[in-house]
Amino acid sequence: MIAKKEKINILDVAKKAGVSPATVSRVLNKTARVSPELTKRVLSAVNELNYVPDPFAHGMRTKRTKSIGLIISDITNPFFPELARGVEDYVSSAGYSLILCNTDAKRDNEKRYVNLLLNKGIDGLMFTSLRIGEDVIHSLLTEGVPCVLVGRKPENIKELVYVVTDNYKGGCIAGEYLFRLGHKKFAHVSGPLDNSAGRERLAGFLDTLKRYKVKEKDIAIINSDFTMEGGYKSADDILKLDPLPSAIFFANDAMAIGALQRFWEERINIPEIFSIIGFDNIKISGLVAPPLTTISQEIYNIGQLSARELIKIIEGEKGEPIVLEPKLVERRSCRCID
């Protein structure tokens, strides 16, 4: 049997020409001036690859596949299955099918899945990260591919619709809660700081503590990766701090749960030694010992709303960015300091 040749798309042309996908789009659509040198490189790549622009990419296709792609970064993080369930329930009720792709937080995987989904004639794309690069997303939007960013805000693409919790406010709530419990020394285990959610949670936490006159030397910051394994490792970094903090804000529940496991192995009692607060309110956070106090975001609802906005765009309506309110969920992993 002869294998079917994979269809060439705009990302392949950009790679061949050594330019961004946005530049390819500008040359082909003549939407902006491009230097003669770059134009020549793009057109040469188009000819060499025999690239024919997909009419879908230009918004001219009339027959839809009724399928949507959801690209997530880590299926092992309990946040994402709950999010994906919200997406799937909504798209299914609207008569669409969902194709789920897990990138393991790798840029090459994200790019490969975008190519795969475009070649399948997907009706729209949902991203939970932008490792592929904002220039690629901009090109997809320019080419008429409906896209929605889920769980974080874009940095420089105003036209990209997003659905997100107010991560900055969530960080503020965590900082204020721990400060009002009487804590004086703090630690924050952050997510990746190339991720807007991680940066905003950190910024909200720091700004709140500074507003309460907490000194910089009394706030330790440990960079991690949003995984349980990262949280487990961060617990050892916390135990090396001198002096030890009495309160720790983890940028998500997965890391907090990983740290709880490590502290349990060292027979460190929570919350007697450390008060711990997470972020997300994943389902397992209420089942660990002790049950985790956390900043809750409506994970399932984020999935539903993201799917709703994407389908609106696919069907010719205007999508709107949505910012949801975080809420404190008090359990038993924090205590008041006398």
C-alpha cells in the first residue's frame, strides 16, 4: 500500500523559506508590504513545495468537518482532563466532535499537532499554551482559522479570543489570606514564568504582600513547572531555606499535592509546620491529607465557555474574551499563627 503524502501547509512553507508564518501569509495575501528579498524566498518555497493554499484557511470552505482540535500540554495534570470534559460535553451537544492532542509541553509536538489538525480540515483550534509561538497563531487567525486560547491570556495578539480565570487576583487572594492568618515569612512555588498564568499568580501574590509591608527578604520564590513531580522536588528546596517560611503558596494544586507527599515522607506535619495553599481546586485537592486549601477556578466551566466561543467564531459570530473570578476554598492545610 502506498502511504498518503501529507499535505503541505503554511508552516512548512515558512520553515522552507526561513521566515515566520505571518510573513508567508502577508506575501500570499498581499495584506502588507514585504521586502523583495523575503517575497522572493517565500514564493520560491511555495513553488518548490507545490504549496496550494487551503480554501479553508482563507475562510472560503463551505463544507465543515464538524470537528474541533484541543491541544493541551500535560494530560497527567488533573486540571486538563476536567477542562477537556467541559470542552467535550459542550462540543458534543452542539453536534461537533473533539480531537484531543497532548504535547507533553514540547514545542515540536505542538507544531506537529497543529499541522495534523489543519491537514484534517479541522473547523477550529483550542490551545492551552502558545509554545508554538504567537506568530504562528497570528498567521492562523490571518488565514481564517478560528482559534481560542484556554486558561491564559495572549501577550500580543489582541484579536485572539481567550477564556481565563483572573490569575493575578487569585494570587492576591492567596497572599492576603496567608498574611491575615498571621504569617510573617512566605514562600511561593511558581509555575513556568514563560507562562502568563504563572507570572500573574506570582505578581498578585508579591504585590499583595508588599502592600502589607512584607519585606522582600521574607518572601522566597522557587521556580517549578506545574507538575506533581516538580512540587515534590520543590519541597526539598523549601526545607533548605533559612529561615524556613511558615506559609507556602503553590501556583497550582498539582505541585502542592506533590509537596504534601514529600513532607509526609519527612514526617513534617501540615499545617503545624507549614501552611499550604494551592491554585485550581482540582477534584483530588479535597481528598488529600490534609484537604488542601486552594484558590478555585471553574475548570469545567472554562472548558464549556471556551468551546462555546470557538463554535460562535466557526459559525460566523463574534467571539468574546472571558475573565472569570477566582474564589478561596478553605480546607485544612492552613492554620492561624498566634
